[in-house]
Amino acid sequence: MAVTMGLPVAATDRAIIGNTDCAAAKQDAATGSLSPCSASDPSPAVAAGIRSGDQIVSVNGQRVEGWEQLITKVRGLHGPSQFVIERDGEQRTLTVDVASVQRLDINSKLGADAKIVQVGAIGVSPLAVQKYGLVSGIGGTVSFTGDMFEKTLEGLRRFPEKIPAVIRAIGGETNDPDRPVSVVGASIIGADAAERGIWEIFVFTLAALNFFVGVFNLLPLLPLDGGHIAITLYEKVRDWLRRLRGRAPGGPVDYNKLAGITMVLVVLGGAVVLLTVTADIVNPIRLQ
């Protein structure tokens, strides 16, 4: 019996097909659920030969970088369109007859009065978990951990520019799904996933939250652990240079001189926590 393991697929990087089905004709505005497949509903992806595991590389000559980008491109199509897929390391061009269906407007919230628009669909869903064997799982884990680290650093870099989205969410404007969330917001997303039985999202949210806290804590800023590590390294390098010059090691760094900077960071951190918690209470991000 083969031992397999699974890791969440980063839908922002690659548009990998998980399942193929019909392009359901309608979507319920209140719940977001799609209408059941009927004999009259087309299956454009199946008819074109798209299979589970295929990666959509481009649509009508335009490169596709991730699942959201694929959705955006397909929603604006109708009729025969050229899709380039990658299967087993080889690229193939397929003609997909994109169906016209009714879907919730991307800027509308779920509700009886939500706006329904006519868009294109091909009847596919994303691959949620990539399966690995016992040996390949080691490399997959290392690669996935590296991706998480890279995305966490990217999130930290973009953190300041996302604060206005938090303030807009508090004001009741349309939520930016990419805005920072607090532990409260992560708990709400995790609860939504658990309630619907989407356990891969629940586990991934928990892992991503802990990973972020760990990486954030290593930033070379006081009062974080990374700040204390940075000061220790500074003392080690300083004393090494002093020894090269025949001088005695210097004394420990006076933390009192850093108190002002530390307090500024504490106040800024507290303000960010207050903003994100408030946004997650009055206007939380929910799974659609």
C-alpha cells in the first residue's frame, strides 16, 4: 500500500485543475451555492479534454499566473477560446467552448439582493491538495515551507500599505480579502472552514498563523526576540573586533538607551492590533 501525504496547493502561483464538472447555469445569491448539474448544462472543460491535474498556462495567448487570474480571464469569455495546458511536463493547446452562466458579481456580498451577472465558465475547480509519496513528500515539504517563508516575508513587506484596507473595512466598505487579519479574524476563517468541512483550509490557516508569528518574532526589532538576538550578535562582533585590536571586551548594551525606540514600536504594534481586531469584529472576512 502506498503511503501518500498532501500539502495545500498555492492557488496564487499556479492554476491547477482539481475536478472537472458541468458549468452550472445559476448561482444562489443568498448562499453562493451553484445549481445542481443537469443534462442541459454543458461541460466545456471535459469536452475539450482538460483533466484533473492539468495546469492552465495561458488563455487566448495571455499568461495565467494563478487561480484568481484564471477566473478573471474566463469570466470575460464566451464561446471557443484557446487554452494552453501543461500535462506531464508537456504543453498542449486546447479549444474550450466557454459557456455563458449566471454568477454572483465579484464586488457583491452574499444576500438576497446580491447582483447576479452573466459570465463565462468552463466547469472546473482548483486542486486543493497536492499528493506526495513517502520520499517525494520530504522534498515537497521543504519546497512548501520555503514558499510559506517567502510569502510571509512578502506579506510583512506589504503590511504597511494594507493598513488603509483595514480602516476601510472598519468603515463598512467592501472587504479586501488580502488585508491583514488578527487572531480573531483567523479564528473566524478557521471556524467557517471547519463548519463546512474544508479541513485543509482550517489546518493551513492554523499553520500559516503560527508560521507568521514565528517569522515576525525574528525581526531585528525590540521587544521581539529578533531584537534581542540582533543585540547579542552585535556584542559578539564588537568584542571580536576589540580583541583584534588588543582591547578588552566591552560591557553589555544598555537597553535603557533603546527604551524610546522600543516604546514607539510597542505603541505602533498595539495600534495595529487594535485596528485589525476591530475590523475583524465589525466587518470580518468570511469564506464565500
